[in-house]
Amino acid sequence: MLEIKNLHVKLEEEEKQILKGVDLTVEAGKVHAIMGPNGAGKSTLSYVLSGRDGYEVTDGEAVLDGTDLLDAEPEERAAAGLFLAFQYPVEIPGVGNMTFLRTAMNAQRKARGEEELSAGDFLKLVREKAKSLKIDADMLKRPVNVGFSGGEKKRNEILQMAMLEPKMCILDETDSGLDVDAMKLVAEGVNALRDEGRGFLVITHYQRLLDHIKPDVVHIMADGRIVKTGGPELALEVENNGYADILAEVNA
Amino acid sequence: MALPEQKQTATEARLSALSLPEGGCLMAARRAALSRVQTMGLPTRRDEYWKYTRPDTLVDAAVPTAEVFVSDEAPMFDEFDRLKIVFVDGVFDADASDDLTLEGVSVERLVELAAKDIHWATDLYGVLEARGQTPVERPLAALNSAFATDGVAIHVTGKPSKPISFIYKHLDANSDAILHHVVRVDAGAEATILENGPAAARFNHVMEIDIADTGTLHHVRAQGRDHERRAATHVFARLGTESVYKSFTLTVNGVLTRNDQVIEITGDDAVAHVAGACVGDGDFHHDDTVFITHDALNGESRQVFKKVLRNGATGVFQGKILVKEGAQKTDGYQISQSLLLDDDSQFLAKPELEIYADDVACSHGSTSGAIDEEALFYLRSRGVPVGEATDLLTLSFLAEAVEEIEDDAIADAIVNRLEGWMARRR
Ligand SMILES: Nc1ncnc2c1ncn2[C@@H]1O[C@H](COP(=O)(O)OP(=O)(O)OP(=O)(O)O)[C@@H](O)[C@H]1O
Ligand SMILES: [Mg+2]
């Protein structure tokens, strides 16, 4: 479903290579996890896939179900089914959370040639999804992420994901900043969306999230590359021993 | 003291092109205003409050032509039930206007009033304007008091069931309209005044507003979409004890707009909010000059002005809060912000605080910025196209000003116009 080949990315403004040949394929119905030390390039990968400015792709490709992601505008990537839960969700003062959600949903529907959702249907849907994530009415009314706690912001990302029902979901450290109960809620939110047609790429530092969202494949990313790929046991190994052994083995 | 030669010449040229209307009971006020203009002289670029806005086209004897603009949009406030008072190029249009009777308010044309002797109106006409000449001179307003050819006197005695709505049409490419309204709101009375339309190729407008103790006035203006028109407007408001004045002005396009608002809080516990949102591009030039004086206890004032500028447009804000000695517990807030949609546009701001009381809370802030790229990307990553996302962020920038409008339906109508402007430019 998502195929990344030999992806090389540098910063636009300076001569700094960040991704140095990433190869990664996420099949429909699967959950892939990426772990790796700080600064490895995990967030950069997620930003480049979703089309953020400031990066230059110097080589390689990324295709989502036949759509060449790297040539598309960010909104076209979203309409093609890509979703990124941000490591640092953005605050937008003056734009209500509901307006934001509704604008996004209808924009995507329009791009796909579908009817806009009626106000009533939208409201029903958002209430139902918000409830299961324990997001209260007040949070829905407030401006997007403004004054939200770290954990509330992350839950808000998952709410957006649940509403938009994307094909390919990338979660960048959605677990960081969550308390134990919130982590469970988020994991349940993700698990509820798991199905044959949908792929997940979960970036995390901790095994704990992967206890709740069982990955099919675990990748280790270091210095701009995927250096090792394995099953769920790889995450346990990282949890117990850190990255030193793995990196030593790769560099040997 | 003699005026500088250039000023003297320009003032004489303008005055010689005008003649004092037959004034009846307003004649004394008109003559006094004329002598104020002669003493002050009309504004030039050298004057302190005309540094950022060229006054010449507002002063010249000749009117710069403004082609009449034809819009496919329904006129502003069209859908509202209101008492319509229509002026075409500065001339009252009785046929297009409603019968000027409405419970809780009396509305009379100045020409009718001049023939009678209506105390409250003669006590007001030119009076607040004259008070508003210090400490900053506003000669275009004095010119207006002297030469205004039309206008109405509104006396709010109760709570009229619908807004009093001025509609200013522009049908003559060379019209030069001078209109003067006086408004008196009695104790406990409350009304809404709406104004919309371009008015004329050049419009000189004064509204003097006297709000008695516990009176309330809501004032919403929408300055027309004609791009070539020019306007110099003045509002002079005096607020009594526990009175409320809330104004909002929307300006969409216009090659030159100068809006002066001069508010004097004379009674304790009074509230004055003045807000404005403007959007324009190219040779759009928009100037808000606001002067709020606190001369009583426990007053609250807010100035909230937002400007969206593109393709080299210019926005000006000159705002002052003056807290006089003894005006303790004053709460004064002022914010002026511009959203610059490109590098060519500019925002010139002169925020001022002058405080002679020690127990007050006053703040002011002024910022200029571009669209927040992070927020834009966030929206786009959720599938919102870049144009729509930009518009949404632009509206959110304007929200604080629009929120100053208390009536939701009116606020929605304003937002609608703003959306229309943005959609046409996408
Ligand atoms: N805009 C930028 N300007 C400068 N350096 C950048 C920029 N974006 C990324 N980098 C650098 O690229 C490297 C990879 O950063 P990235 O955020 O992708 O790491 P990460 O794997 O997500 O780390 P973490 O686990 O700490 O979130 C880091 O060294 C970072 O400093
Ligand atoms: Mg990261």
C-alpha cells in the first residue's frame, strides 16, 4: 500500500542530509512500527511523506496505492488517504475544533467526488467518536489544540484520524505525554480502525504502546536509514537493551 | 496665528467651491464650524495625524472621479428587517426610504429640523465635533459641520424593534457628498444603527452621538465595495454614566478610507468598544484613527482593529487612550493587527497611551504578521486545499474584531462578506 524506495532527503536551507536511503513497504491490513534513537529521522520521514515544506527529496520515491506522494500537494496526499498524527500537534487560535474537523472532512469528500456530510450527521458522528476517546464537548468547541494539555492534543489527533478514516495512518510518537489510561484509549482508537484495507506506521520510543497496538513488523531507524527489520520481539529487545547492540551489529 | 501658505491656499480653494446651506436654527453652528475650519486650515501631509495618509484628495476642490461599481452581490443587510433611510450620492431619497416612523425613536431630516427649533439637536449639532477638535484637530469634520447638505437627527427614546439603517448609494462618478447625522440616546433607551454603501465618489461623513446615562447604542458600518471611492468619516461620541457604545466597521476595498472615531467617556461605569475589520488589495489604503478619552470612574474601553492586506495594500492605525486625572479604575484595551498576505503590503501603526490616573489597567499591542505556515500545513495535511485553508486562517485572524458585534445575525452577515471577498480573490 505504502511503498518507500531509496528515499533521500536533505534540508532545503542547508546542506544537511537527513534521510539517506529509506526503504519501507507497509502492506494493507498491517501495522508497522518504527523505533530508533533521537534524531534518526523518524519525524522527518513522516513530514516528507505528508508534504511539509523545508525538505528536498534528492532521490527515491514514495507511492501510496498508485499515487506518487512526493509530487502531490499536502491536501492531495490527504485526499489520497494519508494521515499523520503529529508529534507536536499545532494550535490554531480562532478556528474552532468542530469547524476544523468539518472543513477537513468535507474537503476530502469533495476531493473524492462525494457528497458533503450534513450538519446533523457530522454532529452525530463527531459526538460518538469523541465519546469513545473521552473528549468532552468543551474540547470540541474550543479553538484547535489551544490550551489543550499534551495528552489532550494527542487524543485530538486520534479523533481526527477516526473521523477522516484514512487508508494509511502514520502516528508520530502519539504515546509520548499520555498517561496510562489515555494510552489505552488511544490504542483502542487505533485498534478500532484496524482492518484489511488500512495500513499503520507507528513511530514510538516505547514498547508499552506496542503492548496495546500489536505490530506485525518492527523497524529500527538510525542515521536516516532503516537498519534492521524484524517482528514484535525486536521492540522488546530495544526495550531491554537499548540500541547499542543493534547499532554495533549493523555497523560491523 | 497665520496658517502656512500652502495650507492657507488649499483651504481657501476648497472653501470657495462650497457655499453654506440655509441653516435655520443650525445657522449659528454652521458659521462657528466654518470659522473653525478657517482657523485650523484643512489637513496637509505635514500634520501629525496625516503622516501615513495623504489628505490631498480628500481636501482638493475637485473630486477625483470614481467609476460606479456594479456588484452582483445583494446589498449588505438586505435580508434584515430595518428602518431604511436611503441617500443617493449624498441626497435623501424619500421614495426609496421607509416612512420614517418607528416606535421608540424619532427620525427627522436636518432640513426639516432647521425650520423648527429642536433643542437637543441644536445642542448637539457641531458641539461634539467642536469638543473633538482638542487635543487633535479634525478640520474635515468642522468642514462637514459647516457645509453638510443633508443628514438626519435621530432621537432614541425607547427600544425600537428594528435597526435604523442608512443606505448610501453611489450612482454618480463625480459626486461629492457631505452628510451629517446627530444621534441622541435617552436614558435607558437602546438602539442599533446600521450604515452601508459607498455613498459617493467622495464622502465626508460626520455622526455625533450623545448617549445619556444608561443608554445603549450599537453601531455597525459596512463601507462599500467600490474600489475607487474615497471617504473621510468621523464619529464623535459622548458617553454618560453606565452608558454603552459598541461600534464595528467593515471595510472591503476602497482606494482611500479614513475613519476617525473620537469617544469621550464623561460618566462613571460607561463602556465603549470600537472595532474594525478591513480587507483590501492593491492601492487599497485604509486608516483608522481612534481617540478615546476617559474622564470618569470605572470606564471600560476596547479598540480592536484587524487589517488584511495584499498586493501592496496599506493599512494605518492611530489609536490613543487618554486617561484623565481622577479617571480611576479605567480598563482600557487596544489591539491593532495586520495580516500581510505578501511582502509588498504595509501596516503603519501608532498606538498611544497617555495616563494621568494611578489606579488603571491599560494595555495596547500592535502586530504585523504573515499567515502561520505551521497552521497552514496542519490544515492542508488534513485535506483542506491551500486556498480554503488560507481563508479559514484569515477569518480566524479577523475573529476577535468580528466578535465585538453583539448581534449574531449581523456578525454572520459580516463574515459572509469577508468570505465573499476572499473567495473572489482565490
Ligand atoms: N528543519 C530542520 N532544521 C534543522 N535540522 C533539522 C530540521 N528538521 C530535522 N532536522 C534534523 O534532522 C535530524 C532528524 O530529526 P527528526 O526530527 O526527524 O528525528 P526523530 O527521529 O524524529 O527524533 P526524535 O526521536 O527525537 O523525535 C535531527 O538531527 C534534526 O535536528
Ligand atoms: Mg520525532
